[in-house]
Amino acid sequence: NAGVTQTPKFQVLKTGQSMTLQCAQDMNHNSMYWYRQDPGMGLRLIYYSASEGTTDKGEVPNGYNVSRLNKREFSLRLESAAPSQTSVYFCASSVEGAWLYEQYFGPGTRLTVT
Amino acid sequence: AQTVTQSQPEMSVQEAETVTLSCTYDTSESDYYLFWYKQPPSRQMILVIRQEAYKQQNATENRFSVNFQKAAKSFSLKISDSQLGDAAMYFCAYSGAQGGSEKLVFGKGTKLTVNP
């Protein structure tokens, strides 16, 4: 099993450009998450999806949109990138809610917005 | 809102010795879960240990153990017989146990250096 995969691993964007970060899991998990990690900060939740067809805002959703395409895939879109969105982005999944089951993380995407 | 505080931005330990990383949290919930995650230079997030708040017994996983003090809202991680491979960022995290509480709230992390 590949676990949680993310593409791309690295990306450089200019301010105002758009892009979609892709995430897929092959563990048949119901819940999926997007986090961002900034220097000196822990991970902060952007959006999550408790099950296929549902999405909810996390702590820092502004400037992002998400799509739970199917049970396996959960994408994160930046419609108009800003330098403040320079960060490392992690996707994660779990069987159910975080309180019961371990979250499995992808390897991360390092995004730089110039 | 729940918050997680790690007051030690950096810690160091000699190989084979013991180190304790601190974590405090704030919540009004009575039932919740606490976690320690390790992030080595590879950036991969790895679950180290988990504690259910309703359990009085401290969780242990091999060389890793926690000191969970519910009244004090404290959740420290003890690493015994430290190894070079333990060098990493360590994040404390909280999750509520109410229905719909999907979120993990992370502290800012502690960078652990292991000296040979």
C-alpha cells in the first residue's frame, strides 16, 4: 500500500496564479484532512472531509477551496495564490474521527509563492 | 477553543540518556485524546503515542512514555535511552471526543537534538 500520496512535492507559483494540490489514499479511510505547516508553528487545519461528499472548514480556510472527489481523493485548490500561502501542505486521512483513530500523513508539498 | 502549548522550542539530550518534552493544553471538554507526533527531517509525520483522557494509566510505547496529569492539563513525553534516530521535531496534539470533533489541534513543536 502506498498510504497517503501527494502531488506535487514542490511548487513555485507567482502571486495570483492558481493551482490544485492532489491527495489520494488507498487505505479505504473515511476522513481526510488538509493542513499547512509554517516555520515555528505546528500544523494548522485548513479543511477536512469527514466522509465522501462532505467538507468542512478548519482553522485557516481563507484563500482555499477543497473537493472530495471520491472516497480516495481530496484536493486543495488555491484560486489566486498569495505570498502568505507559502507553506508546507500536508494531507492526512483516518478511518474515522481523529479522536479514535490515528491520522496517516502524506509526505507534504512545499509551496512557494513569489 | 482548545489550545496546545509546548513551552520548549528546543531541547537536547545525550545519546542513551532520558529527556522529557512538555505539553500543556486548555479545554473545557471532559473527554478527549492527546497525541505526540514525531517529524524527522524527512517531514513525514509519525504518531509516537496516544493517550485517552478517560484512562488513568499513562500510555507507554517501548522507550516512549507519557506523564498525563488531567487536572493540571499536562501531557509530557519521556524518551528513555535516547537514540540518534530520535532527533526530530515533536508535536503535541489534542482532539476532542465529542461527535463531529474531527480536528487535531497541534502545538508549535519542540526540536529535539540527540548528541552522540
